[in-house]
Amino acid sequence: MQQNARLAAHLLALIKNREGTHTEFKRAVPAPYKMAKEMAALANTRGGNILIGVDDEGMVVGIDNAEEDAALIREAVRSHCFPSIESDIKAVSVSGKTVLWVIVAPSAEKHMVIDPQGTTRIYVRVADKNLPASKKTARILNAGPAIRVRKKDLDRHETRLLDYLRQHEKITATDFCKHANISLRRATRILVKLEKAAFIRSHDFDKRVFYTLNPKR
């Protein structure tokens, strides 16, 4: 009883802090591929928590069968993630309802997700979304930074970009050149440099390329 009370208190604190880079709410276990994508994105972004039985507004709705749902989650990882993802799954009672708490460990490896068509992608967490990494970022994530740059050696435009991304979710090359009042060519060079140094990540999404902060730097 005491252990469940401690877990419930911790879980309620996570719910109070809402969804974000390291926390995701789900009313029920999603389709296997989608569940694998959630877990891989968290593992690739310093780990985090998935709460099954909590809706998007943070309301505890509960689940019916924790054992079956835990088995579905493990099968989703086995079928759609490579390499496999380390996680801990706990059933926690909150106000008479059961929430499945999936704790995804951070990983030094980069986990790929295999979709139903057999295509593999690397996903990362950006705010409360799971986004595919661009091919360039995926290579950097797997191989490590292509160039070594220390934070103290960044110029004022590079520092300004990182400061902007700490306060905003993403930026495009066009937005950056306007924000920094520099040419598009120079903005692009800076973005490429900081991506190669693993300070930022690029994403190909909806026919657009945008950049986000790499939380591991």
C-alpha cells in the first residue's frame, strides 16, 4: 500500500506538469507502430514517461487490464523497434483507477522504428511531439558529431540561435535569417555548422525543413 501511494504521488506530479519533452499521456495503448514510435522518440531524447489511462487534458480515465496492455507494449517494442528499448512498466492505482506507467530509459544507442511497410526512421522528441529526424541528423545521431565545437567558441549569431531555440520549439532557415538580420546564405551556413556539431537537429516534415535544439548538448 505504501509503495503504491508513493508511486501514485509521483505519477500525479507528472500529470500536474502536463505533457512535454519527457512525458506523454494516452487514454489507451495505441497501435503497435505508434506505441513503438512514442517509446523510441523518448529513448532517443533522454528518456521519459508514458502514462496509459490518462487523457490529453490530464484526467485519469484508467485502463481495464494492465497485464494485457503491458504485453501489448512489449510486443510493440519487439516488433517495431531496433535495437530493443529498455523500459519499466508499472500498474499504479490512482483514485480507484489503474494507470499503466511506462518508464523509458535514456539510451546511448539510437533506436529506429520500423513502420508497417518496413521503412525505418529515427524519431526524436520535440516538446510534446514525436518527429522524424532528417537523414543528416540521423547520421549524426548514429555516428556522433561530425565536427567539434565548444559553446564558448560560438559567435553571437550562433549563440543567438541557440537562445532562440531554448525559448521556442523550432526555427527554419528563413525565420533565422530574419530573426538575426543576416543573409539566408549565412543563416544556412550557421545551421549546417551547428547541426554537424550536434547542437541542433534538422527535421523533414510536411515538405519543410526546420531545426530544433538537441537536448543532449
